[in-house]
Amino acid sequence: MRQGRKIVPLNLDCDLVGHPTFTFSLSKEAQVFASEILDDTFSLKLSIDLGPEGGHLASLHGPPDLVELFSTLQLQVRCDIVADGYNVLDQDALDTPEVSSESRGKLLEALDLCDGDRVLDLMCGSGTTSQVLLEYAEESAIGISLSMCDTHYSQLRRIDPKVREGAVDITLGDARALPYETESFDVVLLKMGLHEVPQLDQPLVMREVFRILKKGGRFIIWQLLPTTGVWQDVFTDIVRKTSMLARCESQAFNRYFPRDDQLTWLFKNAGFAEYEQIFKVDFSYSTRARLDAELAGDSSKLEILNNFARDRAPQEVRDSALWRDTGEDILLKVPACIYRTYKPL
Ligand SMILES: C[S@@+](CC[C@H](N)C(=O)[O-])C[C@H]1O[C@@H](n2cnc3c(N)ncnc32)[C@H](O)[C@@H]1O
């Protein structure tokens, strides 16, 4: 049985600008080869992102032995490339929970920053959380080395110049195959990022965080965590429907919001021993707020989204999510939590 998945960077010369879906042709020989080795359990996937200066960065995902074989044989793989939401929109498709003064305090308590700490803001987006860390370090006269990493150049280029100056490096990298040395960070922060990768890839992210942390290092994760399976399915479907209406296909396909108990499993599976919940607050999701953020002001799309949500949500979810339907807007709450864990000494 093949275990695990691997990501191999590939270089593509093709100009994909303006072509959100693209098909690589597959030679006859490759078709036979692929049909023999790929089955329902294993698939290969190519994802693509716009890099600096409009270059294309692509990665092949799949079981390690197959990925190596494909790379060695330099076979062409037939695959569909979907429109990547972060390149379609010019802001985060899911508003990240605001860093209110209460959550800022709890985040800083969880981070417990010390002089000399090497800190990674993983899936940093446009750097709003990094800004909080840098401001705190300055106020408290603590010297930290802050690295920032995100897989989308479209996000990194929105980082404020002051934050850019304060960071020691800003790296275009995938959380599933991090471009950092083993045991090189004292602290890794992952805020509102884990749900961005498919369920199958979430253990890879956690293992990568474990690998790059020093022994005794801290991992702080801030994540929306639906508490039941039904709630998780309904919320994920509403977010995915929004992404499809916004033509952000990659987010619709990839996103998976883990439950609290799944996060616990992910910690353990990666090797983290103990973990504690530092903070829990209700995040308010509003369909109306998606109108400008994702649906380009198209009220017919908002109506489709609202009707979808009404059809999809059973009473038990409406009760636990404090569901409110004003006709034009549907509001629901999802727990947002900050957890802290350590890499064992
Ligand atoms: C919802 S935003 C959160 C940004 C930031 N952490 C915050 O809380 O403001 C999620 C970020 O994850 C990034 N992302 C998605 N998939 C990623 C991956 N596989 N590796 C690294 N970053 C990824 C996206 O580009 C996006 O910037």
C-alpha cells in the first residue's frame, strides 16, 4: 500500500494567463501507463500559481513513488487546472476573523514571544497577523526574527511595506512541503490556514510544522472549528457554494474545515504531545458580507447563495449556529479557537 503524498515543484513554460483551465496532452504510451497505475485510491494532481513577474509555479501532488516515476520519465500528465481564487479576487475570499483587542491579547499570550525567537507566520496572507507580532515586539523591546510564508504571490504582494521591512524573509512556499530547514523555528503560527488545503493534505501540513520546529518549540493554530459533522458539512458547503459563485474553483475544491476532534487527531498524528485551548470565540459568517467581498456586488448570486443555505441547513445546525435569516442576509456562528502545542524535547 502506498503511503503519504508528495509535492514536487515543476517548471512550466506555457503561458496560462487568461486560461483558468488548461489541459496537458497525454501521449498514448503515457495514457496506458497512467491507466495501469492510477486507480480510485490514488490520483495525481497538478496545481498552479502565478509567481513573481508573472511566472508560473506548478506542483505535482500524489503518492511519492508515483510522483518520482512521473518526474523521472518526464511524462506529460493530463490534468485540469482550476481557477485559483487567490488570483481571481484581490482580497481574502473568506474574511479572516478580525484581530480584536481581546483576540490580540490571547494570541500574544499563546505565542509567548521571547527575545531572540525565530518565528514563522505560515500562510501569512497579506500579513495582518505579522503586523500584530511586529508591533508587539517593538512595544515590548523584544527582538524576534519573523519569517512569512504563503503559497500565493498575489497575497504576498499586498503586504504592507512596514511589515515587509520588519520581516527577515518573505517566502513563496507551500505549507505541505516547506522550504525551511528541519528544527529551525522556535514558534510557528498558523492563522486561518489549515482549512485551505484538502483533508488528505492536512496531516502533511502538521508534519511539516513539526519538522521545522525546534525541540520544545511552540505551534499556535487559530482555526474555525465546527463542533459536529453535520454543522461542518453545512458550513463547508456554504463556503464552497460561495467560492463557486465567485469562480474561485480551487477554494471550492480544496477547502475542508476540520472539527475540534479532527484537529486533536492531527496534532497527535504529527507527533505533538499535549495541546491546550487558549481562546474560543464565535466567528460570525454573513452571506450579505460576501456580496462585495466575493460576488462582485451581484445580488442575484447572493439570492442563489441564500436559497442554497436555507435548503442545506437542517434545524439542528440552525440551533447550534445561532442562525439568523433577515431575508437578504443569513448569519451563522462558527467557533474560532486558538490552540497551543509543543514539539516534545
Ligand atoms: C484565509 S487566508 C489567512 C491569511 C492570514 N493567516 C490571516 O489570518 O490573515 C489563507 C491563506 O492561506 C494561503 N494558502 C492557501 N493554501 C496554501 C498552501 N498550500 N501553502 C501556503 N499557503 C497557502 C492563501 O494564499 C491565503 O493567503
